Amino acid sequence: MKQVKSLLKLGIPEEKIITTDDEVYNSTDECKIASRILIENDFAEIICICSPSQLMRKALSYISFGVYPSFRIASCDELFHSYVEEATRNIPILIHGDVEFEREKERLREERKLKKL
């Protein structure tokens, strides 16, 4: 797995790396799984590393699962996530829309399945 190799190169001991077979299609899925791992293992803290534009959405997602992480912002030359899209589309979907949220999750699932082929 590419991500594990990257963590090993950074000097993180393999026994400290937790992986999962859960399917992840969006930030909320990531936060849900990370929250579950935190709670099941009785870890003291979770540190979320994300781009500046993702911070609010990630925070709201974690809070919805009863977890309050520490955040570290990763500097990046190019943002994949737009501040405007986060504020006007993604955060409102997260806050207001069960139906809209599920539609968006399904859209991302299909989009990412195509990329795997």
C-alpha cells in the first residue's frame, strides 16, 4: 500500500500504523473510520492533517462522531479543494442534507470506481 510505504519512509514504525479494509469515498468516511479506530483502541488523541480548505469540514465531521481532534495544516502549492466550494457546497451538504449527502457520496463512489479501472 502506497500510503504505508510513505509513512515508513517518514520513520513511523510499522507496528504503529493501523490500516483498514473499509471503503472510503469522502472526508466523512475518513473521519468516521478514524473515530471508530480511536474509540475502539482507547487512544488518547487523534491528529488530523489536512489542507487549509478542508479544516472546517473535517472538524464538523469529527464532531458529528463525538471526536475532537487536534489539527495540523499541511502546506501545499496547489489546493485540490477550493475554499469557495467548501463554504458554498460541501459544508452545507454536510450540515443540512442527508439525501444530498448520500447523493454526493454515491457520485464520488462512482467517480472513483472509474479511476481504478
